[in-house]
Amino acid sequence: MIRPFVVIVVLVATVGFAAGAAAQPPPPLQGGFQMIGTVTVANNVRGEYVGQVVQRTWTFIPLCPAQPCATVQLVRQRAAGTDTLILHQTGPASYAGAGQFSMPLRCMGRIYSPGEAVPFKITVRVTDTGQLTATYVNPSRINLTPCIGVLGHDAARYTSQPAAA
């Protein structure tokens, strides 16, 4: 009775090892991507509306010499500029990071260049095929002017555009 048990354990270990060896890690998060986004939240954000489709360029730069890299720099195009933020690996194929940019805001007839601060979080997932899915969330904005006002917030979902064949 002991001998069949040992054989079964060896076979299970071999099958488990073979299945683990067949799984491929996701492609590394690097290079430039055309991202197609759909605005999912647009509350008091001038020029944005829910359902709006936007196209942006996102560039990912690994911050270590070996792949896969647990820390990646994201240079992200916005409608009014670019952002640079650091993404940290949160799982085998997922990354997240937070940043902030400022927007001009009119107050008492004057335009304040850093009128509002816009904190945001970005999450990115790399699929087995190398495509990306991402989310952008800005839960609230911070007024940097002496005026009292209602500031908005926004969010969007993104997917990378398939490479041309």
C-alpha cells in the first residue's frame, strides 16, 4: 500500500510542475501605447461628459534593468499636457500609482494658474496578449484660490488600441 501512494505523489508533483512550466508570464510593461478611453464620470469638469471617447498616448519606461520590472514610469498624455508618475507592481500583471496635476481656475475675474489640484490614481493591467486595460480615477479636486466654488471630479476606463496588422 505504501508504494502506490508514493507513485501517486510523484505523478501529482510531476503534473503540477509541468502545468506550472507551461504558464507564460505576461509581457513586460514597456513602450508606447495608443490608449482609447471612455469617460465614466464627469462631474463639473469643463469639456468632459460621460461616454466621451478620448485617445491618448501612454509611454511606459521600466526602472530596472531586468524584466519583469516591479517599478515602471508612466508618461501620460492629457488633453492639456502630460503627467509623469511611478507605477508599482501590485500583482503578476497589474500596476498602480498615484499622482497630481494642477489646472487653471478663474476666481474674481483673475485666472489662477495653479487654481485647482487634481489628485488621481491609475491602475494598469497587462493581458496575456500584451494589450492593456487601465482606469483613471480623480475622486475630488482641491481649490487653490481664495474663491469658494464647487469643483468636480472625473474617471475613465482605457484599453490599448490593437496593433495594426
